[in-house]
Amino acid sequence: MKATVNEDCIGCGLCESTCNAVFTIGDEGVAVAIEEDVPEEAEDAAQEACDNCPVGAITVE
């Protein structure tokens, strides 16, 4: 499973608070996903972050 954040991100921090193993707020004030595959134990939280993103900026595949 991979997670990505697109340019629609508003930097609200919901994803980071939901799944900080995968998402962090970067230097530019918007979310960034880890480069490698989502750890198996974080998959449910990553999907929750995707489902709850207020602007739909997260994709988890």
C-alpha cells in the first residue's frame, strides 16, 4: 500500500494526527507522505486519514 498527498492539501494536520507513521506536515506547511510502502500495522489508520481528509488530497492504494 502506498499513500500520496496531492497539491490540494491545505495543511490542516488531520492526517498527521490520525496516522503519524505515514503523514507529517512538511516545511512548506502541507502534508507529506512517507516515500516507502505504508507499514502493515498503519494501513487502517492511513485509510482513515484518506477517508477523512477535508479536501480529498490523500490517495491510498
